[in-house]
Amino acid sequence: MSTQSEAALEAELLKQLQQQSFELVSVTDEASLLANLKVQIEKLNDIQLSQNEFRQILNHLAKGSIFEKAKTLRDRFQFDKEDGSSGYVRFLHQDHDANQWQATQQVTVEGRYKNRYDVTILVNGLPLVQVELKRRGLEMKEAFNQIQRYQRHSYWASYGLFQYVQLFVISNGVNTKYYANNKNQSFKQTFFWTDEHGKRFTELDQFTEEFLTRQHLNKMFNQYIVLNETGRYLMAMRSYQIYATEAIVRQVTTTKDNGYIWHTTGSGKTLTSFKTAQILTASPDIDKVVFVVDRKDLDFQTSKEFNAFSKGCVDGTDKTKVLFNQFIDAPPPLDKDGNAINTQRNIKLIVTTIQKLNNVISHKRYTQKMAGVKDQRLVFIFDECHRSQFGDTHQRIVNFFNNHQMFGFTGTPIFAQNAHRKASRKYTTKDLFGECLHKYTIVDAIKDENVLKFGVEYVGRYKQKAGSKNALDIEVEGIDTKELLEDERRLEKITDYIIANHSRKTQSKSFTAMFCVSSVDVLIKYYELFQRKKEAGEHQLCIATIFSYAANEEDPDADGFLDNLDEAEALVGDGLTVQTHGVAEAAGVYAANSFTHSRDKLEQFIGDYNEMFGSSYTTKDSQSFYSYYNDISKKVKERKVDILLVVNMFLTGFDSPPLNTLYVDKNLKHHGLIQAYSRTNRILNEQKSQGNIISFRNLKTATDDALTLFSNKEAKETVIMPPYDDFVKLFNKAYGQLLAIAPDLDSVDDLADEEQELAFIQAFRELMRLRNILSSFADFDFDDVKIDEQEFEDYKSKYLDLYDKVKSNNVVEKESILNDVDFELELIHRDEINVLYITQLLAKLKGADKGKDYEYQYKAIMDLLGGTPELRSKQELIDQFIQSNLDNVQTPEQVSDAFEAYWEVEKLKALDGLCKEEKLIPDHIKSLVERMIHNNKDPLREEVVALMETPPTLLQRKALIPRVTEKLKGYIDTFYSGF
């Protein structure tokens, strides 16, 4: 039986859409697309449009970016009618039956190149869903890459109507995924659709029946696509987020019961809770929705994220009085000129902390005036509702408000097994919120590829001294004493281990790490060890830290409650103070007894940070420290900090996809362990294959128990990466499959056709993926696998040769099965390569004696250049320097200056050659190159035309502009990229 072709798959999809009440239409080019759009807008709005009126609408639709067009889609537009009056049109209706639903195929649009799109779903004439298909047997990712190519080449063409696409669907028949129109996301950020219990609809016909219905798509467009205001991009909610939102809305509209949502850490609870709150605030039956967090930093973070989803939707509360005014809808405060500072009245969505909420319902200053709010219909949504101190406040809310419902979101619920053992009563999440309305565990998220697995390594075993009764190794857990664990010799060994292995764990510092330790005293020792070793030239890591400088002792019970959850809830500034567990420090809030030695140390460490980044933060005022907290968070996300050293801060609620490693030297348990580990497993790209946990304590039993508690009895095998030996076996098996396609290097050149080349690409790419995972293990050595490092590098060069071949063929339009293959070059990664690194290698070569040592080093340089994508274009020039210039350099120390002078000369020669070849204006080309480097973008067509001495005709432009663009990019790749 032959494989189903892409055309047959497309035909089946259209037939099924027709059965689901989509009108099949023949819209195949721009002219028919525009003609159909006019008819459908007229039907939707029950009007007749003249050509002039329709042109106004088209001009309006053509404006703006993808994000701005998404707003246009959801707005009405006022146009000038022929009779001089104003007319209004809408482009999308809330009611699916009021919209016009159509499907077409093979729409051809010409931008930079002519492209044909597979299946397009038109809603009121606008393309809102684009389906790209690949025949069975091909990777679904090829369809994703094809859409990315269309984004660059043609979606923007003419009126840019294909930038109105809200959802992309990609499928190879057996696997199908969807995602929002956000051209900066990776393939890792595409989603399967499931039922409420997590069963996937992967087959295209199943997905079409469940997802590509008029009712469901209408709901997606109007409710479950979120416009992120800060990033100015679209986000599509995942199935489990939608089911959770609908469960709460259903609970509010049909019952008076509470409930909670259990969605694992890293699965996007903020987006889910925002959408839930937004839908509820739209209900006329609800007076207010109050979103509650339990620390000032989360108050700031959540307000920022909510406002990112919908600008201005949140009025964050800095003081209890502001919260009080929001509850009672008090008139806005006035500035010195008598103008309202905040004109927003009748606020329906409030974000506040649990401490301020507690103040407003318990302090006499507010309670009497709050009487009018008691009977209002209120919905409370609690973020991270597993927090231990919530029990007392929960009861106060229940007693104060008469007509309310409460819902919680948590990634790690409190069960009987992990309830706080010190509390007078063991509250569980169910005790406080009632039934769980929707579950999405860590096992579900890993299965759906929405979070990564963990790779856990336990490092450190201790022997008794010689002469003792037992010379066997004793694991950390067996001698878990403060004296041993805080011994400076142990801490220095751990520091040395981190310095030696950090580059390996973070893929040559492509990612970042956190290091959580048991106490502030230990943190200070570690920080000073790192600094001392940095000053001695033993590493160049950027280490930063933040911690509570009040009493913050290690909890000997390690009961899972990270100390910063019980930290400072001292709320100073409005005359009210509430303290939890006697600790008086919060982000930016301090008590009088905080002036301790640890604070002096923190001030010193912040001084180091200020020196590194040119800032001026301090602990001497609360706002400055709070700004330091936010800035250090930003620097970690931007990968400007290599290791963030903490006790408890940032181990919960901190979301940074570039963070992939957690070093652990403290006891963790239950939800505290899962929360901490989950800092590392956010999805980012192919290079980030797992979250690395390197534990210097024996947390294996605690890890197994936590994963069992928060997933299921079989969770360990799913959540934890297999051991090193298992990956060695997988690597060797993949190597055998590679040899079956290309038994030796020469056979790669003899591959008969593109089908065989594709098989080689896929086989070697799988080998690279496994090598990427293996390289994160400290034990990895090529001696453990069946291929030696040189042979691996040689095969990699052949792989990159194929990449160069495909890339060069894309300069002109060419149909090829290799065009959309993702070579995943991010897996080919070296330490940072720059001018200094290259010149050091050249200086080393200059110092080598002619003979075997020289030949070995020369070959190593050529292998490095040939096996690193960004350096391949430089290989010939650097080799020319070695052959023609290196002998003329007197000493190794002079190599750097000689190479720099050579590089500048070659750069100018290459630019001059490009100008002569293409008849370009030298001064113009220099300016354009500078802009391309600065903006990291391809030049516009008009910018390329402006370079030319003689403006080309329209016919000449078609071939000329892409050719010159590719040469400009090649020039920048050679002389700037990587350097």
C-alpha cells in the first residue's frame, strides 16, 4: 500500500470541513481573495459597499503588524459613505452563526517569492486559520518550518491579509498541532489538542472533528486567543487551560461552591487565571474579581503579567488604603492641580496581596466602611494556593464576606502527607477550597512536551577517616550533620566542582543556573569562595545573590515549605504591620532587628553587582532593594548572570526559560522540592533537552516521594531522565542507524537522491540530540560510545555541507523536500568563539614546532572552523592567514595585532569586490551593513534598490534583490557574525 500523498490528505480535510458546514470556495489568488472578502463583509454587516467604501476598508485592514491586525479584527471600523454619512463595519462576530465560514485550498500569493498555501479557513472573508500539511512519513516540523518561511516571504504581501491568521495548524496526518500566529516562537511552543482528561486527538481527522469546528474556532477567536500587550504578540491557550477556565466559570454560574485547579508548575497558570478573571469580570452578575497573591514581589509580577495580557486591566495596590478604595469604589485621588490621578472607577479586577486583604477586613480603620461591600457578589482567585499561612486569613474572609466564592490555582497542592506539621491544624488544599475542578500533573505536561524532564545527579560521598571501624563510603544522608555539611573544605570542593562543570551543564553558558543553599551563613561562604577563585583567575562566571537578611535558619524538618513563603510579611507604610512566624523581612520591607552582619554582607555583595552592571542598588531603602530584586530577575532571564545564589528567594514563582540548571545544597521535600526543581524545566528550544538538577545532598528518596505524590505511582520513569548508561545505549543504536545509511564519510557524497540525503540528515540529527544530552553528564567521554570524537566531527562536517547546499539553493525558489528540513544547528555548539579565542589558537600554532605538533594544532583549528556553522564562512580566510601571514609574524604575542590588521584589509577588499560585482554605491552599502548588524534584520527591498548605481527595472528586481540580499548576509556572516 502506497503512502498517502499530501494532495490526498488535503482533499480529505476539505471534504471533512464541508461536512462540518464550511462552504468550499475557489479562492486561489489575491483578486479572488479580495472579491470574496467584499461579499463576506457585506453579508456580515448587512450592507452594500461601493468600490470606494471597500477601498477604505482595505486600506484600514492593511495597516499595522500582526498584533495590531489582531486588534483590528476585534474592533469596528468607521468609514465614509458615498452620501457623506458614516458607516460602521465589524470583522468578527461573537456568535458563530453570524459569521461566514469558508474553506479553500492552494491560495497563491507573491511576495519575495511566489508561495501556495495548503488549506485556508476564511471567516467573513479573512484568512483566520492556515493549515499546512506534509505527507505521512515526513516530520510535522517541516510544516512548521514552511510556515516560518512564508512569514518571511509572502504573508505580508499586498494588503497583508494573511497576517490576520490567528491560528496555524500543522499536520502529517498522524500528528497534528496548533499554535498562535507568533513568528518568534519555536516548534517547541506548538500544542496538541486533547479532551478534558488529557486524551490527545493527533490524527488529522480526529483533530478536525474536535478543533476545526465553527463553534470551537469561534470560541478560540473570541475568548481563548490572548493579545500580550507587553510583547505585542498573540498567545493561544492550551486545551487544559481552556478546560480549567471553563470549569471555574461553570462553577460560578451554576453553583455557590468553591474549588481549585491543580496545574503543574510551569504549565502557564498565570495565563489561565487571567483568562478566568477576564471572563468573570465581563459578567454583569459579579461585582468584583479579586486576584490574591502572598508577597509583594508576586503582587508586582502578577500585576505586570496581567497588564501584559490586557493593558490597564489591573490597578495594582501598593497600600491597604488603595485596596480599600478599590473595594468601595471611592473617587480617585487628585494631584496638586486638582486632576484625577487615576480616572478608573468601579474597578472590577483587583490584584492584591493576602496580607493587605487581611488588613482591610480586620483593621478597625476599614471594617466599618467596608460594610457595604460585604453583600456584593465577589469571586476570589488565589495564586499558589498551597501556601501554608493561608489558613487563618481564609477563615477571616469566610466570616467577613457574605456572598463570595473562592478558587485556588496551584502546581503542588497540600495533601495530608505534606501538610505543615508545625501548624495547629493540618490544612489541605481541599479543606480550604473544596474539590479539584481540573488536574494537569507534571506527568501530563511532560507527555505533552509542555515542560521538560529533569536530569538529576547526586554528587558527593564521604569516607570515614583512615583507622576508623568502617572504611566504606557513607552517603551524605548518613552523616547529615551541620558540622560536616558547612565545613569549608566541603564547600570549596563543591565550588570547584561547579566551576569545572558549569559550562558543560549550561551548554557553554547558553543557559543559566541557580544554586540554592541551606542558610544565609552558608550562602555567604559560597559567595566569597566564588569571588576569591574569580580574583585568582580560576573562572569568569558572573555570580549574583539575593537573600533575606533577617533571621533565616535552616528548617531541620525540611517539610517542603520554602522559607521565603514564611518570610516577612511586615507591611509598613500605611500604619499597619502584620508579621508571619516572627520574621520581619519582605521584598523591600524590613524590621528594626534586621541590622545584622548578614545585611552588611548583602550590602557588600550588591556593591559587587553594582560594579558589574553600573547600577546603584542598596539595602538602605526599601524601594532600592525592591528594584534590585526586579533587576536581578531581569538579568537572569537575559543570561547576564551565570549563577544566582539563593537560600529561598526565586525558588518559587520565578519563570525563566533560559535557566536550565539548579545546584542544590539544602534539604528539600514535597512541594518545596517540586517548586525548586521546576525552575529549570521551562520549554525553550531544541538545545535545552532537560532541566539539570545537581544535588550535593542525597535527595533521592525525597525526590521519588515528591514525584509520586504530585503525579502518580509510575511517575519516576516519566519525569526523571534515564541514567547515563541508558543514553550511551541509545547513542550507539542511533550510530548504527547512521552507518546503515552512510557506512563511511565518502558514502555521504555518494547519496543517490534527496530522499537518501534526508535520511542521513535525520539520522545524524538524532545522533546530535543524544550527544547534546550526553554532554550534560559530568561522566561523558567519547571512549564510552562506539564513535570517536574525530569521526563524529567529520560526519558533522558532511552534515553542514548538506546544510550549505540547501541554503544556497534557497536563493532562488526551488521545490525540494530538503527546503523545510530543520537542521537544528543550535545543537552544534561550542564555547563562545570570538576574535580572542581564534587569535589564542593562532598564537598557540605560531609557538608550535614544525612537525607533528604543528600539524595536529593546524588540523584542530580547521576542524573547529569547519564544524561550527558561524565559522565555516571564515575558514578559507583564516587558512589564508596561516599559510601567507603567520610565518611573517615574529612572536606568538604579535599574532593578535597581525590578525586584526589582516582581517580589516580582507573586510575592505570583500566589500569593494561586492560593490564591483553588483555595481553598488560603496558609501550606501556601508550604511546598510551597519543597519543590518544593529537591527539583526534583512534589508527592505527599497534599501537594496537604493544601493544600485543604476536602478533596476521591475523585471530585473525579481532576481537581483534576493541575490544582493544573500551576498550582504554572507558578507556579514563572514566578517561580523561570531566575532
